[in-house]
Amino acid sequence: MSVDDDSSAEFVTYSTRSVEESHDAIATHYYDLRLEVAGPAAQFRTTLGVVDLGPLVVGEVSFGTGVRMSFGEPGVYHVAVPLEGGFGLRQGGGDTLVTGPRRALFFDPGYGIRIDDWSPDCHALTVKLDKASVLHGLEALLGRPVRRPPRFEPYIDVTRGAGRSWAQLVRWFLLDKEVPHGLLRRPLIRGRLQQALLEGLLLAADHSYRAELDGTPPPMRPAAVKRVMDAVQERPAEPYDAAWLAAIAQVSVRTLQEAFRKHVGVPPMTYVGEVRLDRVHGQLRVSAPGSTTVADVAYHWGFAHLGRFARRYRERFGESPSQTLRTPG
């Protein structure tokens, strides 16, 4: 296997004729999977280029022949954009979805994925997205906490409008490898571009919050309120109190309290609690039973009193935290 690695920019390129090496390369950046050669073995050759940004992985892949794959991983979404050829996919026990160059396919690996009929000429862009990051992006676009994760439709039209722009942005992430001192090599800009790709997906795909995103934008909130909301969304586990939040807002405690009641509908510390509850709920939904405990997750997101936390959690989501943890995501 030949590997081209630019660790500073997190670009990696693989080229191999070995099924085992192909498996290892894909598993390193995407998922542990079962990979089977379905077409002529002599034509098998994996070419994989990756930009690995942690919660966001952008890549392009081809195999040179027909293959089959199966994999599953909670806590992430995946979008495949065939540039040539196509494939069929089953998610859990659902019907087979077939895609090709005119439309991308959105799926949730947490339900178990099987890919069949990957055509020999198939060359696809492939994007893995952390669910929590997508949820945070949705909250940023809506300007409010979200109690339930979005439900996505399986297909995205990439021939026009926002879908086409988003697919072109995906390709740009890979093309930037060829640019010396490109923007993805600059950490401050890289984070903004990553956010643009995450939020762009929410504006390109059809999902349960799309109508709200396409509707009239919410009224602008004062800068002081927005500063606090942005800080809490970015670091909800910090041990905030009213004075700290007022310092972030650069106003008095009383002024911030009144501004939050008027423009958000709740006091600032209540807003902090709602954001933390959403983070706990999201993590419990995608955690495998036995991999963590409710207490560990609650403490991680800043809840010090478990009894009070459990009561607020049940009031918010209609079930106990342990029930959420035991329910498959």
C-alpha cells in the first residue's frame, strides 16, 4: 500500500490492491467494516483520499471493481455523493436505496448499513459527520436549543441549488490538498470551513427542521445575548453563574436577565440548563449500554446534583436518563 500523508493538514491518500489494507485504511478514518470483492479480483484497487478533521471526515473512494460492504457505528451521519457509477444501500431492515451521480445518499450508520451492487466504475465522495456537531450547527442556524435531532430524508439533489453548492464544497475540501499553504492548513479558517460544510448540509438536505430554516429568520437578538448564547453553545459544561454570564455579555446581571427574558423567553441560567440537558440527551442516545453511565455523562456536562438533574431530564424528555441509555439510538 502506498500512502501520502500530510499530517499538518490532515490529508491522507491510500492506494492498494490488498483487501486487508483497504479495510484498515477505511476503518482508520470511517468505520470498521466487512469488505468483500464482488467483481473480478484482478481489477480490485482501492484509491482513497481523506481529509480527516475529527468530527468531520471528507474523502473520495473508488475500488476498480464491484464490492460489497457492511458496517455500523452510532453517533455519526454519512453522506455519499457518487461522481460516477452508483450503488445500492440498505439501512437496517429498510428497503434498498439506489443512488447515482444525480443525487447524494444520506444515511445513519447507527442502524447498520449494507452496500450492494457497488458498480466497477463507481467513484464517490464520502462524508462522515458527528451527530452532535450537526445538532449544534442546527441550533446555531435556528438560534435556539433543539430537543429532538433532525430526521433526514435519504436523497439530496446535487444537480442544482444548495445541494449542488454543498457537493462542490465537499470537492473543494479535497482539492485544497494541492494548494501550498491553503486555507485548510490554517487552524482558525479550517474551523469556519468545517462549520460551513456542517451547516450547509442542513440547508441542502430535506429534514424535519427544513421548513423552519427556510421560513422567516428569527428577529436579531442583542449582541450581549448572542455573546452569551454562543459561549454556552460552545462550552456548556463550564461552571457558569449569573456574574460570569454577565461578564461575557459585558452588561450588568440585571440587564442580562431582562434581555434574556425578552429575547429568549427564559433566564440565562435556565438557558444554560436547557443546553446541557440537550447535550446529555444526545450523548445518551448514541452511547452503547455498558459503555458509560448516566452519572458520568451528567457530570461531564456540568450537572453536580444527580437527583435534581434526573427530575429535570424526565420533565424535559418524558423518560429517565437510564431509559434513554438503554434504548438503541
